[in-house]
Amino acid sequence: MHHLSPRILALVLFSLLTACGPDPISLPPPIMDIGLTAVEPEVVLPGTPLVIRGSAFVPSFAGPSRLRFRGQLSDTDVDFSLPLHFTSYDRYEVDWPGAAALGLPTETGVLIGTANIEADNVLDGRVHVSGGLPIAMALVADLVPRLDGIVDEVLFVNDPILAIGGNFLLGGAEGHTVAVVQGSYTVTGSDVSTAVGPVQIEAVPFKANDRTRVVFPFAPSVAGIQPGQFSGSVHLINLHGALSHGVKHPTGPLPLQHEVIAPSISSTSPASASLGQFVDIKGGGFVGAEDGGEAVTTLVIDGDWTPSGQMAQAVQLELITDVAHGQLARYVMNEDDGLGQLVDLRKGTGTLVGTILPRTRYGTDTVDGAASSLSLSIAPIKQVVWLRFLPAYVESLRRFGLRVADTLIRERIIAVVRHAYGGINLEIRTEKPTDFKLVSEVEIAGPDPNGFGLIGYDNTPGKDDGNLRLYDKIGGVNALTQDDGYPGYGGIFVESLFGFSEHPQSLAEPLDPTDADFDRLFDTFRPDVSNRPIEAKELVSFSPLSSGDACPATARNEAIACAVWSLGSLIGTTVAHEIAHSLGLADPGGSGFHNGDDFPSALMDQGSQRSFRERAEIRGHSPGAFCAHNYAYLAEILPSLDPDPQASREECF
């Protein structure tokens, strides 16, 4: 079967219609700039989740992408395409629909041939393709599992059991492999054995796309949580999905026998934690909500709390955890439980020293583990901010001709934001934090989805005086904000910066005022004015600027450095401004959102009072900074041991 992309089909029709007339206008040729490195797994049945790995993939909003296969199936020539779902710039996904859905001659056999990716990018009007990747993929109707052995080292409830064999299912639409455990259980101290099971527990691949090993927990649903001795067996069943007609294939049983002991804590980390941060409890035997039966693990603490500079006081606490799995429980520092009532986690610091033991509950059973030592410092409050660079931002860099400089621009953005918050206990992350539950998020995107040409917009619900929330999201759509009649979509909208250009084309509405320096900085690279984007080879000897005083520049190397500096500054100062809004600025405690007048390089001035050159930090403009009143507020709500890096600040109120 042969599929023509809409762009190629249009070219063919146009050629036919104009065959006897003037020379047709040719469309741009495909660009071979996509990398294709893997199509997984090698054994596929209807519903199997395929993972396609590579580089420079095209996001779905920019246009459709396809995995094109040409080769043979059972000695018959085949040519077909699968529509791909973009998950990241190096990963596509698609469920294998089955050979019949693709019009292939048979449901089973071996596909041998070459795969490549074709992507229509409507943003640049080009077809992007990859080179060919040799493929050998076995198509099967269903899988009969094989159980060769069990790695049984269980000591605790919820410890993992590794099953070794073959033909296991990967999950998703293809179906799941489950373990069936049955036998007898004798609680420690009792002479009576109780029959248990059969109990069915989902088994998941030990590693991605691994059909030879699966792992499942010795769940409390098997024999509860009391310490004791289990003796029995386990077998596995492949439960296929609807596309394989729900076929079930079991293995034979293997013996399963072990002793289960009380829960235990081996370590706690970190040694110091603040409000909204996770404290990780490692050990074994933990249970949680996923186990059902009102399962919960708590931490029983007996010791002394010593506030900084004060006398110690005896405390007894029981804190509820979230269980990540049987060997890891996570406690989040919060203001609602016993610890939060004991300590003002926003202003107080000190040390909690004593013993800690795990207490598990499941149904009517409660089990206490052995106590171990604990020393936990309460750290000053910290605001963690996740800068989330969306695919729309990356695609907008193509408009500037700066796509290959993405990493350098991000580094400049981060440097600008960190400079603005120097001496404030605020931490910038570029990967989703896993050590904090309370995290502020800022989405850096492309066009303004509100249609207003906004450069940045804080769509959080109302002014947060004192930064009480800690978890604001500047991005996405906020229905509450929409209901108030304000733009619903928040974030940083990079494409709106073209409004500073004297010829923004269709990319943005002109801002007042425009600035010829924008065009001097970026026209050299803009493809929409027929100029040449930066190429990767031009960045080999790139040296970042320490100042924008010499920008704009004319020589290409210097122009590249100025473009990176300026765009990073434009985005970075906007990010710093919108974060400050979410923290309660400007005019803390009042109703204002900006400084009352125009002050030199003041970050919280109104947008119309911040010129392009000031935002870009070029031609002698100082880095954006908070005025004295605003900075004092930030230092109060997010105190740091680091001093203010600026000797003096402008008085704006």
C-alpha cells in the first residue's frame, strides 16, 4: 500500500494540471534532518505500544508525522505508514493496529525492510524526513508465556519477585501478564496455617520492552501484613487485549516459599528539608493506597525538637506518608499534620532528633517495625521553580532562525532569572523536580494562545500575598481566570517578541514602540526574510557574551552571540517578572501589580515602560533588577543566607 502525503499529492496534481502550461512552481524539497535510531520492540502483536526513538522529531501541533515502512512480509512486497504520536523531540509512540487494519496480506510473519520518518511541518512549509533504518519485526497473533524460574528473595511485604522466562506481555492495548499466587501462610507465633489465594497480581516488564523478565510484588492482598511464613506456588497468565480477542495463556506453576518479617527503615534523606519537600524513607514492608484495604504507612517519631537558638522540647509524632513502592515511603513536609503544627515551616528552623519507626496498617491489622535513629533539620522555606520549555517554544526558535542555539538560549535565560533572584531562596530547575511536591511551574511557549500578543502572562488565581501557595502554575489554561474575563492561558509567549520588529510579518502584531535594533539583531537569521538560520557548525567555537553593550553586531560570529544574549535576556527578564507576580509582586500587601512609575531596568515596571533595549540588556542597559521595596519583600518571604548581590537598589515606592 502506498500513501502520499498531502504536500506530495498536491505537487503531483499541480504538475499534471500545468503540464502543458508554464513551468510549475516547485515546492521546497524534503529536508533530511530527522534522526531515526530505533523502532521497538522486535516482537509485535495487535495493540503493542511501539516506541520510535531518534532526534529532531516534529511535534504534533506543527503537523502530522508518519513511520513509513517499505519491505516484505512473508515474501510479499509491502509499503505502509503508521501515524505517530509525538511525546518528545526524541520519542514517538503508536500502538500497532494489527496487520489487517493496514491491509497487509497476513497477520503473522516477519517484516523485513526499511523504516523512515516523514513529517509535514506546516510552520515552515517543509517535509522533514529521516534516513532509512533496517527493520526486522516479528508479527504474532498472541503470545504463550514461558516461566523458567523465580528469583525469590522476599523478606518484606511488597518486596519485588522477579520471574524469568519468555513471551511476556508489555502492557497497554496488547494486554498484561499477571502472577497468580496461592498457598498457605503461618503468622509468626502461631501454629495454624491459613490457606491463601489464588491472588492475581499484575506483573510488569523488568525493563522497557523486555519480554523475558517481569516483576511483581508480594502484595498484602496475598497474606496480609503480619510477619510469618508463606509456602505455595506461583504461575503467570498472559491476558491479551481486545485486538487479540482477550485470549488467555497460562504457564505451569513454580514453588514459592519465604519468611516475611516486620517493616524496617534503613535510611532517611535528605538530612535537611523544608516546606513542600519530600523526605524519603527507605527500607521494606511499606504499604499504601495502591494496596487497597485502607492501607497506610505512618512514621512514629519519639524525640526532641530544638528550635534554632532555643531550648529542646520532647515530642511524639505520627506522620502519614505516601508510599512510592514497598521499599520507599515519602513524607512531604506540610503545615497540616503534627510536625506542621509544632513548627512554623515558613519561618522556623531547628533540629528534630530521636527515634523513628514504621507503622503499617492494612484492614484490621497494624504492625510496628523496629525503631531506628533520626536526625532531621528543618531548613528555611524555599521556592522551587520549574521552567518548562514546551515544544511550541522550540518551534518558535525556527522563526528566529535560532533553533540550533536552543541550549545556549536556555542557558542565558536561566542566568538572567538567577541573577534577578540573587540572595533570595528561590531555585530554578529545568527538569521536573522529584524531590519537592510543592513546586511553581512556568511554561515557556510559542505563540500567545489568547490571541492578544502578550509576551508573558501570570494566569494564577488572584494575588498571592506572602507566597502562601508555593505551587502556582504560570501556564496552561486557568478556568477561574477565564471566568473573571481575563485571558485564560498563561506562560511566556516567545513569538510575541516579534512585535518589537519593524516588519513582524504575520508572526505578531506590532508593539508600541517597535525598535530597529530588534531587526538588526535577528534579521540576519530570520528565514521569513530570506536569510540564513544559524547552523550547528557555526556554534562549534561559540563564546558567550558577558555584556550586551556591543550589540547589535554585524560580523556573523558576533551577531550570533548577540542574538543568543538578547533573546535569552528578553525571555529571561519576562520569566523573572511573571514569577514575581506569582509571588505577590509588585506592591506587596496592596492592590497594584507593577511599580507606580518608570524606573531604570526595574523588573516590575509596567510592560509599556520597559523598552526593548532594556529588556534585551543591550547598548549599556543594566540587568533587570527588583527595586528596594520589592526585594525586601522577597527576602522576607524567601530568606536566604546569601547576601543581596547588589550594593544598592532603586526606591520605587
